[in-house]
Amino acid sequence: MGAETRASFGGRLVAILAAAGSAIGLGSIWRFPYVAGENGGAAFLLVYLLAIFVVGIPVMVAEFAVGRATKKNAVGGYRQLAKGWRWLGYSGIIAALFISGYYYIIAGWSLEYFVNSFGSLYNEGVDFRTQFGIFQTSWRPLLYMVIFVVLTHIIIVRGVQDGIEKASKVMMPMLFVILIFMAIWVAFMPGAGAGYEFFLKPDFAKAFSADTIFSAVGQAFFSLSVGMGCMVTYASYFDKKTNLVGTSFSVSLLTLVVAILAGLVIFPAVFSAGIAPSEGTSLVFVSLPEVFKGMPLPSLFSAIFFLLLALASLTSTISFHEVLTAYISEEFGMSRKWATTITSTLSVVLCVVAMYTAFDVSIPGYNGTMLSDLFDFITASVILPLGGLFTCLFVGWRMKPDFLRGELTNQGTIKSRLYHVLLFLMRYVSPLLIGYIFVSNFV
Ligand code: PHE
């Protein structure tokens, strides 16, 4: 697609919805609680909040600026602005591949839990951890992963406007409603208080430990979908009236609210049911059924929740699928259909390999055992923060200040009071902070 014929998102609200659809997903509802659970709960939440504002938002704004100014995919965007920086786009493509190599697996789990809500999940005497183990060793994770890739594929083939817009519009408000309802419900579970204490009362010594900061910054990048050109790609479909700063604040706040709501649901439930908060990747899948079990219609509520989780994941999978699809179709002049097929096929292959390969390596800050865990670590903790660092350096230093000013003010048609603050964060604070975290974790 050339610049003239490129599709676009219609209007301001849709731009927010689409970007928020990308951001809100497993990152906030599955990853945030389990990583917070492993890193001291409230201490993690505190640093995560700071990370969103100090590094997350500046990186998102920078990516929006690159994408909307160039109207290109991640690689094409950086190349158009400065040839020597196109590698930054490639690092995003690589990140998108790694994410594709495990995200569909977890998204498949939520689909399975949706289906199984009507199956044996809520039978008398079922232990949810045992149930999760049985599921994991069956053929079903493979099946649901493939189904998820196919669903994503179908939406992407139908194109930007139809697919992404419609999907984002419907499910987000529903997700909010059910999370709020659940958060109120768990407050009445016996022993819930310990969960609030764990999630909301920070131990400051732990908060500012190198480990916590490292994981919280990685989580901020992952949950906002920044540091890999995803927001470059999405912003390439924004129109010239979209307010980039406003959009990035809205998207970040929505993401934050969902993550906090997820924490407010999960931790009280975890403590009430006597589950360890450091349970790991299965946390959501063993703790939430404990919540539904006590509700009047467990199967129904459970099904609604896991369906919404699957849909929230779908608006995220389409976003990194689109990063790869836009790159392949634009850079290799391939039809959208072919580009989509290649991306989907690659995703399935990567997921299958990641699912069945155990991988024991010792890296500081990493403690997984499967290749899929390693994919997660490499993207969230390494590529995205580094990509974010260089995105800030690129927009803050490599481009002239007029570039950012022009994009933030929509070429002088709106005011941007935050321009100086954002430029300062991009130039100094984010790069130094991310650089420091890397040095302290790896050196
Ligand atoms: N932000 C998404 C989520 O939280 C994951 C994602 C990361 C999507 C990077 C696109 C790019 O689920």
C-alpha cells in the first residue's frame, strides 16, 4: 500500500480505542498480577506506576510521532526519517516475532478456560491447580493456540478499518464492567484483607531494589505495547488531527486502571484461597476460578470473564500481527493476504517450538524453564526497554526538536503544554534510567 492508498483509523476515539486495544490484554490481566506477585506486590505496583509515567508515556509519544509523520510500518518509518536508524525498526520486528512465539499460547489458555467453564472446571471437588496441570499436559493448549492464530488471521485479512476498529469498540467497556464487578465481589471473600495489604502497602526497601525496578520497567513496556514499533505502526493509521499526547495519556491510564483492577481482583482471591502470590504464569488461571466458584452462576461468570480476556488478547495479537504484516507487505511489496499468511504461519511454528522446548539458562533477572518463558524475558525485559531507550534518543536527539513539536501540536494547530516536559524525559530521564537499569542488572 502506498502512502496515498493507505487505510486509516477514522477519528480520535477510534485511535484511542485501537491503541488501548493493543495495550490492554494479557499484559495487564495475566502478566501484571503474576510478575507483581513474584516481586513483592505493592512495591512492584509503585515502581510500575512510576515507570508508566516516566518512561512509558514518553516512548509511546515518540513512537506515535514517528508513525504518524511517516505513515509507514516500523522499519519504513525509521528509515524514512533517518536511513541509519532503520535497525530500530528491525529490532521491533524481531520483538514482534518473539511475542508471537508465546502470546498466542497464553491467549489460547484463556479460550480454553472459556470453553471449559461449561465443561468440568466447576465440577464438585475440582482442585484448580491440578486441573491446570492436566490441561497443560494435554493436546488442548496446542489446539487453542492454533485457533487463536486463526482468529487473529481472519481479522487481519479483513484489513485495518473493519477488523481492528470493530473489535476494539465492543469489548473494552465490557471488560471494565466485569472487572469492577469482580473487584467488589472478592472484597467479601474471607481473608481478602491480606490481599489488599500485599497489593497496596509497599515495602519501600523492596520497591527500589534493582530486581523490582528491572521487572517493573519491563512490565510497563510490555503492557503499553511500546519499544517495538507497534505504536509506530498503529500511529501510521492515525489522521492528522489525532492528539498524540492526549491519546497516549488516555491509553496509558486505561491500561493502568485495568492492571490495578486485575490486582484488586486477584490478590484478595489469592490470599483468600491460600494460593502463593508467587505462583507464576498460572496465577490467574488457578486463582480466578476460586472467585467464580463462590458466585451464584460460576460457569456463566467464568465464561464471560475468560471470553473477555480472550477478546482483550485478540485486540493485542492483531496489533503485533499487524506489525509483521505491514512490514512484510510494504517492504516486500506483497499483497496483504500473503503477508498475513506468512505471519500467521510463522506464529504457529514459533509457538509450537516454544511450547515443547525446555530451556534452562541462567540469566540475571530470568527464572523460567520453557522456551516460551525465555521469549517473554527477551522481549519484555530486553528488547522492548532497549528499543524504548533508542526511540527516545532518536526522537530526542537525532531528530530536530521541530519534528516532535510539529507532531505534538499537529503542525501548530493545537497547543502542547507538555512538549518541553516530554522532550526532557525523552532526552535525559528515560535513556539514563533505562541505561542504569541494564547496567545494574547485567553488569
Ligand atoms: N500490550 C499487550 C498486552 O498487554 C502486549 C503487546 C506487547 C502487544 C507489545 C503489542 C506489542 O497484552
